Amino acid sequence: MIPFNKPYLTGNETKYIADAVSRGKISGNGYYTQKCQDFFEKNYNFGKCLLTTSCTDALEMAAILAGIQEGDEVIMPSYTFVSTANAFILRGAKIIFADSYPNNPNINHKEIEKLITPKTKAVVVVHYAGVSCAMDEIMTICKKHHLFLIEDAAQAIDSYYKGKPLGSFGDFAAFSFHETKNIISGEGGMLVINNKKFKKRAEIIWEKGTNRSAFFRGEVDKYGWVDVGSSFLPSDIIAAFLWGQLENLKNIQNRRKEIWNIYFNGLKNTKNIILPNIPDYATNNAHMFYITCNNIKQRSTFIQKLKEHNFHAVFHYLSLHKSPFYKNKYKGKELKNCDKFANTLIRLPFYYELNDIKIKEIIKLIQKL
Ligand SMILES: *Cc1c(COP(=O)(O)O)cnc(C)c1O
């Protein structure tokens, strides 16, 4: 069976892990953690970067930093992963779900302003498949209404909006290095703090509510409990693994983009399916290749047929506003486009080592369906 995903190892991960171990400091905020954080700050012009144990944790940190409290409203797309919502639910927020565009699963910027009330505190955007949301329009809305902007950039490493890296727009941005993403560390993530006001507090929350980082830099002469916090920082062993990936980012991205282009060019004249739409302002970081079908029945047939030929294709999110956990709490209108993607989107096998012959076989099969 050709799997949907296969984690790619560059070969240097275990070398750096051994090095991290030999350095004798394998808890968080060590040598490799700094190296990875510096890489992002330098190459993507991000504000402060803090590695976390997952993107979920980075989102939870963002919710704490934004001061989300019981009864606050947070606007986000319904077509997303549960963590985007859970991070704010944990702080007592009410989630206000917005619909996607008809031709792209991202949050429809025209829907956002209609959902704003005096209780709205933040807008969370998700760059689905690493393709940027309409950032100019969304930033204008957030500024006008004094709302926090948070980017769930879990899938959006090395992707751009009008030439500017995703993750550099929001007050906060959260990345994932889960093994299904482009750059991986098993589990892993990162919080980017672009809003300067929050840099100090972010580091404290990251270090269990203590000012330990400032202490290690020699800025204070003792460290103690100064705020709320949790254990959001990963071991340096995880960071060492991540470094083995990051130093190969260009190579990994080049191959993924080749795969994406083979799929796109091979399928672009296929009737019966719709290919992903990449707006002019956005780049494509080859996080995934998805197609959309006309209806759920056609999708089930496609998945079944691919499976019969030993290819594992999968659907993606179910609408969060219709989930068992949230459907009774959701009081908004129908979200037609979100439901459409929940019912019709298929992700095709996609990973670094997937060879051209297999991709072409998949293309042929889909053309015949
Ligand atoms: C993968 C993903 C997450 C969760 O990332 P973890 O690192 O597994 O916590 C959150 N949001 C989106 C959009 C994702 O794709």
C-alpha cells in the first residue's frame, strides 16, 4: 500500500540527537532549541520564536497571551483541526465559526466583520494547505476593531503572502512539526510572537510561569514564580531532531514542490474534479495535494477505487460547528462551503520519497474514474 504520508528522515537527525545528549543538557531551551529558533527569526523575519511541544501548545500559549477569558468570542474557520478551537475553549471562550470561500477552504474574509460583537477578542486564521488567507483585508479588520490576530500556521512553513512569510502577520503565529507536516520532529511546534509587547511574558509562560530564561541570561539575580504558565518547551533532543530537518529545508521543499506540480499538471484537464485554487497573492508550499469532488458519493468511490489499487487517499476535516462537542453550542447560520469541503475534499498520497512513477499511476487512475 502506498501510504498517505511517510515521515522523511534526512539522516542527520540521530547524529544531532547524539550530539545533544553528549552536551549534557537535554532539557528545554538548550543548544539546538536556540539554533532552531534563530533559524526562523533570521530566515523569516519573525519576531521572537519559541519552540513548543506541539502546535496545539503554541495555540494554547497564544490564547493565554491574548488574555482570553470566560465569555470572550473568538472568530475562526469551521474547516480546521480541533486544536485551533480547543486552545481558546480551554480559556472559556465562545467560538464563532466563519465559512470558507466557495473555491478555497480558507476563512472567507468577507464573513468576518459580520460576526464581530462587543465580546469579540480575536480572529484566528488557518492557512489551509499552506496557502495564505487574505491577510491585508483581515489585518485591516483586526486593526479597526482592536482584535488580536492569530495565525494557525501549522501547515504553512516556508509559504508567503505577497512576498512576506506566513507567520509574520499575526500578533502570534503557531507552527507544527508533527510527522504529517513538511518539516517534522515527531511531535513539535513553535510559537512566533510578533507583537513586541508580549515577548517577555511569552517566555515566562513557556517556562512554567517563572523568569528562568531571564535568569540564565543574567538579567535577574534569582528566578521564581512570576506568572501563570505551563511546561510548553520541548526537550533539546526534539530540537536536535528538528535541526536535522531544518538544515535541509530547501531540499525538502524543492522535492515536495516537484511532486505537487506533477499532480497539478497531470490532473489539470481532468473532468469531474476540481483542483486547488492558489490566489495570486499566495504561494504554494506543497504541504498537501488535495482535489475536490462533486459530492460525497463520488468521493467515497474515488477513495475506494484508489484503495483497490493500493493507494491510500484520505478526506480531511469534518465541520467543527457540526461536531458532537460543539453542535449544541453553535447558534450561527449554515456554513455551506465548509460543509462542502468536509464532504468532497480528498488528500492524495504526498511525501518526499513518493516517486514519479507512483504519482503518475495515481493520476492515470483518477483520470479514468
Ligand atoms: C497539524 C495541525 C494542528 C496541530 O498541530 P500539532 O503539532 O499536532 O499540535 C493544528 N492546526 C492545524 C491547521 C494543523 O494542520
